[in-house]
Amino acid sequence: MNNKDKIKHFTSMLFSKYQKLTLTPEEVQESIGITVNTLKAARLNGTGIPYVKLNGVARSKPLYSISTIAEEIVKREITTFN
């Protein structure tokens, strides 16, 4: 399976589970195991999974696109050979 197909597969899985295009930090934690605190630290450091704040207010909850989550999973995949 190539990377494009992997991204489609992960995106489809996330959409099937949550039935929406963006996830809250709590849903990201549940789906891929990165803790809410780690996500927050990554946002503060400008690293990690890209996110959006849809209403443009600094205090609004960050949201993570399911397609971006899928891309990040595939991009960070480590391949090993036996």
C-alpha cells in the first residue's frame, strides 16, 4: 500500500468512527494515543500535528483535521527491515 492509500485508509477509519472532519484534543488522544498534555505542549512549541481554531478566538479549542492526522501518521512511519 502506498502512502496516499494509507492516508485515505486512516482518514476513512477516523471519519467512520467520529463522523466529522475535525477532532478535539481528547478525541485525538483516544484515537492515536497522544495525550492532551503532549498535544498542548506541541502547540505551544510550534511542533506536532497542525491544528486550527475555527472561530479565530485565541481561547477557542484547537481542532485537528482527520486528514492531517492521517498524513502525520504516515509521514512519521518508521520502516524496518529484517
